Amino acid sequence: MFKGVFTAIITPFREDDTIDEEALRNLVEMQIVKGVHGLVPVGTTGESPTLSYEEHIKVIEIVTKQANGRVPVIAGTGANCTDEAVMLTRKAGEIGVTASLQVAPYYNKPTPQGFLKHFTTIADAIDLPMIVYNIPSRTGKNIDNETMLQLAKHRNIKGVKEASGDIGQVMNLIMRKPEEFCVLSGDDNLAYPIMALGGDGVVSVASNLIPDKMAELVNRMLKKDFEAALKMHYELLPLFKSLFIETNPIPVKTALSLMNLAKEKFRLPMCTMEAKNRETLVSVLKTYKII
């Protein structure tokens, strides 16, 4: 069900700090027209930690309505409180999303049993496909493969967004997982190696800027055109790296503002880029003729 490039779409704000609905709809339309396979609103890239519950649901609704069934929408509805995750997921399901993205509970660092109970409680409560999101650099705790393989047995848990950065762990998971359980890279720069090992795609930050290029890269990997895809991977790698010279989504949102697609507006504690890093980003964007 979940193969390809799924854009972790930003949440644009107006100068008055409210959600810029028009900019968001335009971004969704650009992504679909340029060939991405799906959209992931209100994840880390969508600044979900600083959105109210009402805003969180509003963004999901805007993206889902604009997509209008043309591509899957995997809505970020995770939380470090299981009851909150259930509430957000239930509301997203009522809106009509394709699936939910459930980040590992952050800060409270559950045990393996805690992870199992958290994700299965959500999956039992709402009959909606779920993608688990493993990103220990953000959450403070890795979901090990034994736990993930237990989760993969649940009828509603369909895959993982893997951002552990541990290729050995990802390779071992792909080798042992059920055939229908998908593994998506959580990092643009690891999309090629993870797909070469048998992964199914990527939840991409870079596709906010270059949806057509990311779709081309991933489509080549799905067709096992490894040589052409490898060439693209190395061509795009400096751009991938530049989007993480400061904490995501600061660079990608800055880039979109330079493209006149969104305002350079963040919610604290996210803030504008340091001058030196901004200069570096601008130079890279110019090299790629993005601006």
C-alpha cells in the first residue's frame, strides 16, 4: 500500500502566526502535480509540536480535502500520551485520511513493553492503517526490531518510517519482516541505500522543494534501475545535507520562502537561520537552480 515518495509537508504560517491555508493548498497541489506518491502533514517537518489540537486537525483537513483522494495522506497524529494519540487519530480518521503516522512516544522513553502497549492501543481503538515512526535522535529511545516485528503482526500496523540512521538495524528488519509490512526511509540521504536493501520508499523533506526529482529517484529505485538512481542520489546529496545544517524544518521552510511558496515564519522555539548557515543554504539552492 505504501510505496514511493511521501512528502513530509511543512505547515506555512502567515505573519500573524496563523496557518496560511492558501499557501498550504498550493503546496499540496504542487506536490501532486509533480508526481509524489503521498503526503504526510503535521509531522516534525510540519511543526506539529507547536500546533494546538484544533490547528493540528485543521491542517490534516486542509491537506486531505485538497488531495481529494488523488494520493494517500498519512497524517501525523502521534503523541507521548497514548490517550492524546488516540484522540487525534480518531479525528483524522473521521476526516478521511489514508493512514496515521505514529511517532515513538518522546521524552518519557518507554520500555519495549510500553512501546507495544502504546501502538497496539491506538491500532485497536481506530480501524485505520498505521505507520510507526522510529526516530531516536528526536524521541530519546530506539524501537528495537524485536518490538517492531511484534507490532508488524497487528492487522492495522502496516509499516515503519525508519529514521534510526542504523543501516544494520534496517537491513535486519527488512530481512525478517512480513512481506506486506513496508519500510520507508525517514531520511532523504538514506533513501537510496534503504530502498536498495528492499525498502519501499521515503518520507521526504527535500520533496517539498524538488518533488519531481524525488519522485524520479524513487521511481527508478522501484523499477530497480539502480545505476541511474545512484547517479541521481549523489547529484542530490549536497542538497539533502544542506536541509539539515540546522534543525528541520528551519532550512526547508527558509528555502520555500526563497522560492516564494511560503513565508519565512516559524513558531518558537523554531526561529530563523543563523546568517552563515543561511548563506550556505542560498548557495546550494542557487547551484541547483531552485532559486
